[in-house]
Amino acid sequence: MNNVKKSIGTNSMQSETIMLLEQIPGSVFFLDLTDDILNQGWWASYNIPYLDKTREMTGFTDMERRSGTLYSYDKNPRAKIFAARNKFVTSIPEMKKLMEYNPWNEYAHSYNSEDPDNQTWDNPGYAIGA
């Protein structure tokens, strides 16, 4: 969620300008991401829960423990690709290009780095533009 009224006109933003909302049946969780975005310059979502409480309640914490980084918020293939390529984004058209980016068969992050013999990560679905 982006509170536009708080962010107009300057490079500095008030707290609660950019809020994350994660919702699962019976629960809604919020987090102010304003400082994270100001410090890092970006924040991305990968259809994987970000908040520890949401991760725990949806089973992602357990799946990451049992099955590896495919279930990690910041170490999954899409997160690695975005972290490596976001520095090239300086405009909305470049952001759209990154979101469509899918050279899965050429990109190391499409493979299971924890087990190079495991081809389950050799999959175009692990690219950002999947």
C-alpha cells in the first residue's frame, strides 16, 4: 500500500508512507516499509510471505527448513534475480522489462544452488517473468 498523500514532493517520506499488508484467512498483518525502501532503494514481492508470522502460519518456515531456499523470501530464485538486476531499473519501462525478464535457461538462479544435481529448479517458472 502506498499512501500518496504522505509522499508528494520530496525524497524524504514520512513513516507509514509505504505499508505492507499480508492477509491469510483469519489474520491480517501490517508492516511499515518506508525506512526499508529509503535505505535499500527498492522492495519487491515474490508471492512468498515476507513477515515471519505469516510465513510461520502458512507453512513457509517449515517448508524452507525441509526443502531449502525455494521457500525463502530473500533467497528464492526470483529474489536473487531481482537483487542482481534491480540496479538497472531507472524508469517505469525498465521496471516493466525486468518484470518480464525470463532467461531461465541461461541464468544461474534458475537452478538449485544447494544441490546442483537436483534439476527441480531447472524451470522457467523460477524467473521473475514467469
